[in-house]
Amino acid sequence: FIPTASTYASEFGQLSCDMEWYEQALLNKFHRGLRGSIKYLLSKAPKSASLSQVISQVIHCDNHLL
């Protein structure tokens, strides 16, 4: 079972609330957990600076793949 990007983002958001990490560390960790097809689509998209922007892009990419 591969969760949807929105499920992954929701679970990641819940877990990251308990961590006191900097934004860049959260971005890196979030990116590591993505499927390869999502990472590929993200590599073609404009770079986003915030975790919330990246999450929006990831959900958009995932919806495009479905």
C-alpha cells in the first residue's frame, strides 16, 4: 500500500509538530519520504521555499499522476 501524497503530508505534519527542527531540515526529511515519481515531477517544477508550498506542489503532482 502506497499512501497518497495528502495522507503522507498529513501524517508528516502531525509528527513534525512534535519536533523542533528548522524548516530546511523538515523539507529535507519530507522530500526523502516521497515516491520517485513525485520527486521527478518536483524536479521539473519551480522550487518552493516553505514546507507548506512544497506540500501543495506534492499533492498537485500526486493528483496529476492519479
